[in-house]
Amino acid sequence: MICLGIESTAHTFGIGIVDDKLPKEKKIIANVKDSVTTKTGGIIPAKAADHHVDVCDAVLRNALAKANLKLEDVDVIAYSQSPGIGHCLRIGAMFARIISLKYNKPLVGVNHCIAHLEIGRLVTEAKDPVLLYLSGANTQVIAYEGKKYRIFGETLDIGIGNFIDTFARELGLGFPGGPMVEKLAKAEVENNPKENKTPHYIELPYCVKGMDVNFGGILTNLKHKIKKMNEAREKAHHTPFTHETLCYSAQETVFAMMVEVAERALAHCDKKELLLGGGVACNKRLQEMCDKMCKARGAKMFVPANEFLIDNAAMIAWLGLLQYKAGDKLKIEDAGIKPYLRTDDIEVTWR
Ligand code: ATP
Ligand code: FE2
């Protein structure tokens, strides 16, 4: 069976195609995307939707060419139905309905967060993991229990990626900020001539409440420090902080918070596998911290390749296929969007 998946929750419009006749490591036969990028500022919903309209046709052609297929060969169409930015989701849902009607193909609606977890189970050896899902808008710790993917911990305000991007913007580093912040934090460790290369850590608020986290207070604290640093620079005074020190301290703090919550979820669910997902999980320092925590408690960490960590459509196609095989199918009039649907609202029928 062949499933074509459409991803359009936020800045990425993607088409992925999977074929479940093929062996595990070959099932993904196309994973094409086109993402909105901005030099300054974040994404504007209406502009991102315009982008998706502009590129949808080319992305589809490209994906079909990669898979060497025609739309007639596809058995089922899946699209990201929840959660996400309404403007963006609507374009994917429309595109899915058009293909479904024109080629008479069944439709399946997919939850984007659960798709991150299911693609991880396909492309790694993880079987029943706790997912640490760290992206721009989403920060959740998710695990399967009692027929649902339950959220064991999450952010109470902004996503960790949005935190990193806003912090980076304050430092003048551009968007996306994650890779630049990672680079400067690494420089703090490797190039610090003081104290035998010991990186300089500046105390920041540590915001874990039970199983939840928040980033607003840390961001405000960092903004004050950046202001002080810039003022000192202007007066040619000695600056109390460098860019590198701030990046290092911010990363160490927020990653430690996430590792703490992930560890507690592993203990609570009595699970032995930690799976990473989301764009922030590309960060090597985060991976290193998670790996240490897992080794210390006899668990195993699994990290999909970057193309499956960041938003992608292969994961929508794969979860769509699992759902369709379990009997899930949408009527065309029900194939709308659910921007605010939560991971734990969904009954898991496919495992
Ligand atoms: P979602 O719609 O699931 O919330 P998203 O649209 O924000 O996801 P992703 O591609 O999952 O997109 O993640 C993008 C985020 O990942 C950005 O905030 C970016 O700064 C961050 N990021 C990318 N690389 C790194 C890195 N090496 N270190 C830290 N953060 C990173
Ligand atoms: Fe995502």
C-alpha cells in the first residue's frame, strides 16, 4: 500500500510518500519540502499560507518524480490535520481534498505531534519510547499509555525553539537561531582561554514546575543581560557577559530542564527508551545530555536523522498509512482542520 502525506502545520510545506511493501529501511520513497525562511522576525501566518499555495504544485511533482509514481498509483492521501497555524493547515487540507476528489482516493487526517513519534519508531529501533519533542512551537514529553499518546510534561508558555530563536534575535544572530546559538555555546567550551578552558556559566532562572516547564522568565532575564552587555560595549567598558557565555548558559539551563522532565517521565512510565524529535533535537549538546541521562539509568536514546527530526511529510504519510490500515478514513465533508487538538485527545487505533 502506498500513502502520500501532506505536511503544512507551520513554515514547511512538504509531500512524503511511503510504501509499506518495502523493507523497514526503504519504506520512505519520497520526502520533499519547501520552507518559509525570514531574515528578520518570525513567520506571518498569511504569508506562510501564500508560500504553501505557491510551492504546493512543484513539491508534489518533485515528490512523485523521486518516487517514480503517478497520483493514480497512490492508495491513500494523508494530511496534517492538527495542531498548527490555521492559515497553513487549511492549505494542506484543501490540497488533500482536491487530490482525493480528483483521483478518488481515501483521506486520512493526522496529528503532527504523534507523527513525530511514529516516524521515530520507523527510522530507529525504538519500540515503545518516551518522546522528547522539542520544536519551535511545541515542547512536550509524550508516551503511550492506555490507548493514548499522553502528554507527561509540556511548556506552559512558548516552545523551546521559539525561546531560542527570540534569544538569538536579541543577540542579532538571525533566524533560525538554534544552529548559531549551538555554535557560540560550543565556542565558549572550546575557546575559553580562562580557567583551563572551563566554560563560564552564568546562573539563570531554572523553571520546572512538576512535569511542566516555562521559558518566559528566562527570556526576560537574558534580555536584561543582553541590554547590560550592549550598554557596556557602547561605553567601551568591560562587558560582564559575552555572546558565547550567554549562549552556553542559556543552552545548559533549558536543556537541563528538559532532561529532568524526560527522566521523570521515563521513571514514571517505567520505559527504557528515549526518542528525540523536533528541530531543536538536532542540537548535539542536547543529544549528549540526553544520552548521559539514559546511560545512567540503563535506558537507550534514539535520534532520527535530521530530516526526520525537523518538520517533514514522510512522517505524515507513515502515520496516515498506519491509521488507514487500522480502519481510519475521513469523509470529504469531515476533512477539515483542528488547529488546537491535543495529542491526548486522539484514540490510538493502530497499535
Ligand atoms: P513545529 O511546527 O512542530 O512546532 P517548527 O515549525 O518550529 O515545528 P522544526 O523544524 O521542528 O519546526 O524546528 C525548528 C526549530 O528548531 C527552530 O526554533 C530552530 O531554531 C531550532 N533548531 C534547529 N537547529 C537547531 C540546533 N542545532 N540547536 C537548537 N535548535 C535548533
Ligand atoms: Fe514539528
